[in-house]
Amino acid sequence: MPHWDIKKDMPDCTGKVAIVTGGNTGIGLETCRYLALRNAKVYMASRTESRALAAIEKINTENPEIKSEGKPGIEWLPLDLVSIKSCQNAAKTFLEKEKRLDILINNAGIMAVPYELTAEGTEIQFQSNHFGHFAFTVPLLPTLIETSKEPNSSVRIVQLTSRGHQMAPSKISFKSLEDVNRDFGSTWTRYGQSKLANILFSKELSKRLENENIYCSAVHPGVVNTELVRGPMQTYPWAKPLAKLTSWFLITPYDGALTTLYTATSPDLKTNNWRGEYFVPYGKKDTPSAPAQDSQLAADLWALSEKFVEERSK
């Protein structure tokens, strides 16, 4: 049973500004909903305007109090994770609108899709799940740091990962783009590699921000009934008849959002000085795989990410 409840325990977020990537569906939508209900100004960062606006309308219709006088509400922020320039432009657009950022939740992702290289030359799961978020997050760091210096502040950066990080290849390397572009013979291995990167990114961020009032976390939300199942259905079309049956055994997006919102808002992280930790349902600190604790791997990933982003920013 959860030891922390969204509706009972989530603190008021008045005056705070949050970004949720992939906020138009699933866990991200519930995350946006409850941040807005707790009075945060929320930016729903996603690629397709029509889907984002429909999601915001859905939240506002189901929760009309979000649109009441004085509530900051939810706004769409254009973000395409398979375009580095789009990621950087999204950060720039946000910074033109806001002077503070209290909560950054890198929630968007894809899972177990067929092998494909993006137009920018990298395996699509790795770019969607890691490189894109790296390119979006780094330009926001100065504002996150400035916000963290304000009185009573407690800034949070949350990476959505998965227990699937344990499926990353046993001989893992992040020294070159060729390393991450391998097929591995399995979409699940490629997915595991990208989810391992999420944890290592959080670890390295936490190390680089160790003197700031910023608490980084990596969250496995649980096995959730969301649109992520579209990836495996593309890879294994024969399994489509099983999708509905399988969904009966998955947790709801609301339950999936619990651990995200816990790490994004609970005072526990600051009280216990939990930095760069890995959390599982529901709001429990856990230990990830050995590679996810490898500081050299984390450093190699950061260096590769910087190089990738720099080369595609010209």
C-alpha cells in the first residue's frame, strides 16, 4: 500500500512553476493534473499541438477549479524529443516566458519500438528517452539553480525510468554513438539501455548539483496501462489480441503518477537529503542495477551527450 497519497499528502505548490514532458497522456497527464490542482503553473511539453490542447481541455473539463480565478493553470510547450533544435527551442521558449522553474519532470518516452535511426543519426529509443531530454534540460539548469536559491525553495528534477533498465546489455558502453546505436538483436535490450541512461543522467546531474538546493531522482512508476504499449505492438504485431487482456494486470496512470509526484513535491527528499536516488512504487527508495550505480558510465554518458547535442546544434 502507498505510504504517501496524492490527494491527502501532496503539498500546495502555489507560486511554483513546473514542466512535464509527455504530459498529454498517461502518467504525464495525471502528473500535470495534480500539479495544477495544487496551484502550480504547469507547462505540458509535447510534440503535437492538437493532442496537447485536447489533453488540457480534458483536464480543465474534469477539474473546472483549475480554470477558476487566480489559478495559473496549464499551458502547452512545443517539444519534439527527436529534434535537438526543437528541444533547445522549447527551453528557450520557456525561458522567455518564466523567470523560475521549481519542478522539471522528464516523463516522455517510448518503449520497445522497432529498430530505427532518427534523422539525427541515433537509435530512436535512445534519442527520445535520453538525448532529447538532455538537450532540453541543460539550458534550463541556470534557472533551476537560481530558483533553488530563493527562500523556502526545494527544486526537483525527476527522470522517468523503468525497472526495465535491468535489461540493458551486460557489456554496456557510452563512449561513442556507435555504442548506443547497436541493434543488440532485441528491442527490449535497446529500451533497457535508454532507461539505464535515465538513471545515470540523474546520478550525474545530482553530482554536478551537489552544492545546490536541487534534488534529482529517477523513478520507476510501475507497470502502467498507458500508450507505451504501442511500441511492443509495432514490434510484435501478433501480440495485439493479447493487449486488452494484458491491460487488466496493469496499474492505472493515476497510480503510476504517485511516485513521480512524491519525488517532485514531498518534503521527504529535502529532509533526508536524498540526491540522485532511485524510487519505485509507491514512493519507495530502492537500489538500481550495478551499471546504474557506475560513476564512470555516468561520466561517459554525459560526455557523449554533450558531444551529440553540440554537433547537432550547429
